[in-house]
Amino acid sequence: MPVKKLPLLVANWKMNLSVKESVVLSKNLCEAYIKNKFQERLSLVLCPTFPALSGVAEVIKKKNVSLGAQDVFWKTQGPYTGEVSPRVLVEIGVEYVIIGHSERRQFLKETDAMIQQKLLASLSEGLKPILCVGETFAERQSGQKDLVIARQVSSALNGVVLTPESHLIIAYEPVWVIGSGQAVEPREASETALVIYQTMLDFFSPKALKSQVSIIYGGSVDPTNIHYFVGQGLLSGVLVGGASLEDKRFINLMNKL
Ligand code: PGA
């Protein structure tokens, strides 16, 4: 019997928490996760800041919770001062990696070409990339949204080949709603998921898309709106920033799934 894919809930803590705070938060979340049997309803991925990865890995061991990094470099080894190898992430227990988040595109000037290289390197090391795509407010206002999304997806997937073990997640994150407290209309998120799906058909078979690729939504998801974005159309999960930083609020959010 095929195993039903559970909704994916990714907590992106960005640079908001210290190592100690990340460890405490993951302990509290794991306790609630087990107590409420959340593992029967959702797959949880915690993405702390790099220096907290090992500490959080210790906490979540054998608890059915996965570890994600917020970025990665596109080479596995060599003279790249300050960068982090996908191989080293795997070594410390990381399973997922966020790639191309709009904050990195904006503040670190990450280009589509860099993002594509990161995606290729991550997949080849067995990581599950969470590729973020999304339009700015100006792009949306000028009617460019679908074009921008299709371009970001196509350029990132250029040259990507999925092996039977690969998993890929595409997160639709409209840049202008991130951290704003106001998510997009669920219908708009579903329609954009369709644009992403159709773009991916140029790269992967429908069968591979069904079993190995997920599309999720991110941008001001909170306990009051999460149900609009999970299991609606092609959307099968969420990427949560602000609402994942405080245990009670995030447990409340998990309870809504
Ligand atoms: P937000 O962030 O939930 O605070 O809007 C989402 C993200 O940037 O991944």
C-alpha cells in the first residue's frame, strides 16, 4: 500500500535565536510533538542557525523530527572561506536545506545561477532541497508574477536529474508578504502552485512529481490561516518563519493541522 505523504511543516528560525534558545525551543517542541502524537499528522523540519545545528540534532534524535539548514554552498570541499559544504551538513544529521530564500537573494545577492548550483550540489549529497521562489511586490504589480516564478523554477532546475532517492520541495514565498503578518489569498497560493507544477513538467515526469516533489507555501503563515494552505490543491505543507519562534504559538499552529 502506498504510504500517504504527511503535510510538511518547516520552521525557519532565520537568525532570530541563539544556540541556547534554539536547543530549548527544539526540546519544548519535541515534547509536544510526542505528547500530541503530531508525527501521525505532519512531518516537522526544524531549521536553526548553522551553529545550533549540532545541538538541535542531539535533541531531535529518534524523535521523528527532521533537521534542516538555512543555506549551503555549491561545492563539497575546498578553499571557500566561510562556506558550508552539503557533505558536512549530511555528516551532522541535516536532511533538508533551504535554498534561494528571498532574504539571501536580496541581502546576499544570490543569483539564479548560484541557486541552481546549490540545488545540484545538495541533491548529489542526498539532501532534500527546499527551493524558495517568489515575486516582489513590484513584479506582482506589473503583472510579472507567473513569469518570475516560472523563470526562478526553470533556472534552478536546469540540469537537475532526480534519482529514485531524491526529494525536492518547492516553496512559494511571495516576497512582499514574508514577515508582514498578512498571508496571500489561499486561492492565489494554489494558482501559483499550479504555475510551479506546470513549469516542473518540462523537467520531470508526472510520476516523479507525485512521489518525489512537494510544493509548499510560505509567508506569514500562523495558527489562524495554516489550514488554508495545507492540502489545498497542490499545496502540501508550509514554511513558517515568525510563528515558529515561540513554543506555545508553534504548538498551537501544529494543532491546527
Ligand atoms: P514568515 O517567514 O512566516 O515570518 O513570513 C517565512 C519565511 O521567510 O520563510
